[in-house]
Amino acid sequence: MSYDNELYQQVILDHNKKPRNFREMPEATHSCHGFNPLCGDDYTVYLKINAEDVIEEVSFMGSGCAISKASSSLMTGFLKGRKVDESKEIFEEFHKMVLGEMDPETQEHHLGKLALFKGIREFPSRIKCASLPWHSMMGALAKSENVTTE
Amino acid sequence: MPESDTLTTVKPPFDVDKIRADFPVLSQKVHGKPLVYLDNAATTQKPRRVIEKVRQFDSEEYGTVRRGSYKLSEHATQMFEDVRQKVAGLFNAADKKEIIFTSGTTQAINLVAYSFGKAFVKEGDEIIISNIEHHANTVPWQVLCEDKGAHLKVIPVNDRGELIMEEYKKLLSSKTRMVSVNHVSNALGTVNPIKEITRLAHEAGAKVLIDGAQSTPHLKIDVQDIDCDFYTFSGHKMYGPSGVGGLYGKYDVLKEMPPYVTGGDMIRQVTIEKTLYADPPARFEAGTPAISQVMGLGEAVDYIQEIGLDKIAEYEHALLEYGTRVLSEIDGLNIIGTAAHKASILSFHIDVIHPHDVVTLLDQDGIAVRGGHHCAQPTMQRFGVSATTRASASFYNKFEELDALAASVRRAIKLFS
């Protein structure tokens, strides 16, 4: 008897159980605390950006649901080694996908395996879970200390 | 699970299937599965006769209340006041003038915090709440204390989620102006010893407000026996409409209190220089009230009284015991709130799954439960969690639905293990 949805796929369950890049980063050049007051998801995203505007290192710490944790884990793996501008474009694409404004099945995109979060559009109350680490990453780039989603 | 099976044989004191047939919403399917509605602590569903009463009133009898001197208005006013009498009867208030209609418990508590606070709370005074209050019975008192330079004191709870009465006694003093606690905790289900709480507060010279949002549809309540000064309730948690509820207040206390919201209907005479206020309850009911919703509330009161609150409490207790049993058998699941006296609320924490994932997975099985902090963050902090999953049962729930809950929780745990 399987769940009839695309939300809790094996990749997401695996990243929830064994999150990658799950650590504080004292040498970070940018960081931002992201918090959803409605559900309590609470993460800090750390970035180390070099003189060429490349994200050399990216990590996160915190607690929350499986969707937010897996999304954080997958995001950190995906952004490592990318340019800041490119990361901002990927945020835009990811955001459009989870809101249902971009369909990775039919439209061109640069999200790679992040496209597996497309099923989240069927769960409106969970979209914020997937997008919280991305908002935190953008907050870090903007030098904000805190971002909230609700 | 032989013991659980034994419990299913407890015969409900009424025909649950017949009661379920009264609630149109319960017969639907969600994600292809029969709806199992277990979020009754958040809001209850409405029986057909409540829905029908509002429809019929709006279609045939609607008119403004307490103003018009034509037939529709006079009739609506009479019906409106009849509901006030019914509500007074439900709580065994001495007089229907002691019932004030509000938008619900939140507004009722704000009314008392503002109005009683304005007249009777001064710098250095103390207000006592508990560690297991809803934000609606926390924030209004914080605001009052901030405005007046008064202090908020908090009754701690033990690991079962019961108020520590010895600590409460120590908090009481001649500085205490108000003790405001819930009858039943919405987050844990604890039933508080409100009669004893009230007696002790009165000995110290303080007034007492009991937040009854969670208790009203599940326990028989007698405000004269409790002797509390205020008792609050919400229509949408007692099988009635949302947007209506109320406040019981002892008349002697109410008549010393200034208005909360001002405007039409709450006056005796207005001149540009001065306004004379009406007596309670009108003093606290400025503006056109939720007339149609009050009609629905009256029908809900009739409905639960016809079933009988004693029978409701008896059956819901059996559901609580059964639900506690089937959930306790699940490895890795901890029930938070294990008071000796509890209402049918099961708040739990699962080691490997966050409550929001539990809720989404249970929803796939047609089961509606709440995940979150239940507007009681200080309660969550006390138990060291950010959130719980909460299943809350009503007299229209069945033992089989609690089996379905347990099976769905097991399935979720398996997926995450």
C-alpha cells in the first residue's frame, strides 16, 4: 500500500534522514536565519562566497519537517560551486515551480534533480516548507539576519 | 491487542451512527478514503439542524434586533433573547442578563482584560494564568500588564500536564486581581480543578475567569457551582456557527465594568457632552450582533442538551481511553499530556517524524488532525517540543476511527524508518 502522491519520495526521505552539509560554518561570509512562525521550521543557511562571486561552501543547521530539511539539504548540494547570479536565477525557477507557475515536465529549466519538488504544488500548506531554505539563502545574499515565511 | 478489543465492546450511550447521520460533512471521502474528522478541538462540525436553522431564519425571519418596532424585528429580537436564555440554561447562570454575546472566546477574554483591567487593575497588581493556556488567554493579560505596570504570574504544570496547585497557592496574594485559566487545555486535554482554583482565588480577594472554549461542548458546566466570575465559550467549538460565542459574567461584577467596544446599542442616552451607558448585557454588545449565527448557536445548544452532556462526557471518555490505548502501543510515539482528568484530546510526538509530515501523511488516509503549536507555544516550550500532532475526538467519532488513526500513524512511521 503506497501513498498516492509525489511528495515523500525516497530521495526526500533519504535527505531528511541523512541531511548533507548539515553543519554550522564559522568561516561563512554570509548567513541568514529563516523561520516559519506558523509551523516552527527554523534553519540558518551559511554561505562562503569568494572574490569571484562563487559560492565555495554552503551549509545549514536547524530543525523542521522532512520537506524543509530535505529541501535545505538538496539546495546546499546544488548551489556549491555556482556563481551568486546563477543561484539567484535558480531560486526564481524553483520558486515558480513550487507555486505551480512553471512545469519542469514541459518547460525548460536549470533545476536538475530539484525538479523532484514539483509535487509540492498539490500541497499548498507545505510550499513554504520547501521554499524556506531558498528564502534564507536569498536573505543571506542580501545580508539580512532573519527572514520569515508564513 | 486483546485489551483494545475489549474496549470496543463498551456500548455507547446513544446510537453513534444515527448521530453521524445528523452531520452532512462527515459522509464525504477525502483522497478516496472516508473522512475521519479528529480536529474537533480546533472546530466542530455542524449538525443539519444548525445549518438548516440559519438558512430558515435568513430566508423567512431575518430582521434587526433591539431596534425596529415592526413585526420582523420584534420577532427576531424575541428569538435572539430566547437564545440568550438557552445559553444561560446551558451554563446554569442565575439570570440571562449575565450572558453577553461576543464573536467568541478570544473577544470575550479581551473584553474582560480590557474592561475589568481598566477599572480594577493598577500598577504593581498581579494577574495569574497557567503554563498551559491558549494564546487567547495569555496575550490579552500581557497587554494589560504592560499597559498598567502590573505583573503576570504563571502557574507551572507537572510532567503530566497538571497544574501544580501548591505553586498556585504560593502565587496568590493580596496583589492578585485576576486568575484566568482554562477549564480544559486545548493543547493537552487537561481538565483543571476550576472549582478549587476559584475558591482559593476568592479567598485571596481575586476575581476568576475560566476559558471554557474547549470544555463547553464536552462537559456539563454549572457556573453557580464553580462560582467563577467569568466563563467564556465559542460557538464553533460547540457544533454551532463560527463568529459567535460569549461571556458569562456575574451581574454584580459586570455592572461595575466600563464598556469595551463603544457605539450603538450600548447606550442609554447620548448627548454631545456625555453618554450614559446601558446596563449589561447591552453595555457590552455595541453594534449589530451576529444575529443569524446566534440563531444557529441556539439550535446547537438544543442539540447537545437533547443528546445530554452527561452522555457526551461518558462516551468521549471511552474514546479517550481507547485512543490512549491504541496510540500508546506504537513504538516511538509519546503522548504529551497524561493528566488524571482529561478531555478527549490526544496530543503526541513521534521521534522520527515532524508533526507537519504526520498531518500530511494522515490526510492521505482521509484523517484530519492538527499539527503545530495549537496556539499554545508556552505549553510546547514546557514540554520541550516545537509542535505536536493532536487528535481530538467528539461524540460523533467511533472507536474504529481511532483504529484508523493508529494504523495510519504506524504506516507513516514505517515510511520514515
